[in-house]
Amino acid sequence: MLPAPPPDVHAIALAVYHEARGEPFQCQLLVASVVINRMEARNKTAHGVIAEPGQFKWYGKRKVKDKKSFQQSVAVAKKAWANPEISPYHYFHKGKRGGFRCGDQVFMIAYKK
């Protein structure tokens, strides 16, 4: 895969920052992987995936306040982009039910209500 254009890396990093800041590194990597998997499945940019209605509630509302955590999120996004086959997951949520649990997140290949 070609190097990510800066906007994709930035958008993936924002998702990691807002969804998994404070989670273990592996869990942050899985969040980044979800965005990348959706990009490939839906033929969209990272921003296009994140901006989809109802997908990321923080989108357009929150700002980065912790620069150190955001730098970590950028490193996670770059690692995930360089290794796009990290996981098969396309969905995640904070909860107790579902697929693979990592930190406070539950990751799933397919969404089930």
C-alpha cells in the first residue's frame, strides 16, 4: 500500500484519539484498523468513513486538547496504515457484549443489533 496522504493519517489519528485515548496500544491499533477496513470496504477516505452519519459521535464536535496523546494517536495511525491487515474488524463499541474485547472496546467483523 502506498504511504497515506496526510489527511487520511490525520483523520485516523483523530478517531484513535477520540475513541481510544487511554486504552492499551493494541486497542488503539484495532480502532485505527476499523477505520482502514471501512475505507477499503466502502471505497472512501478516512474522513469519508468518519463523517458518515451516526458512526462517530464526536465528529465535528470535539477538539484535541492533549497534544501528547494525539502524537501517540498519529503514531498508531501510521503503524496501522503501514500494516492494513492488522484485523478483520469493521465495527466497535464500548460495551460488554459482542465479539473480541480489548480494553473498554468490543470489536466485531459484522454489526449485530
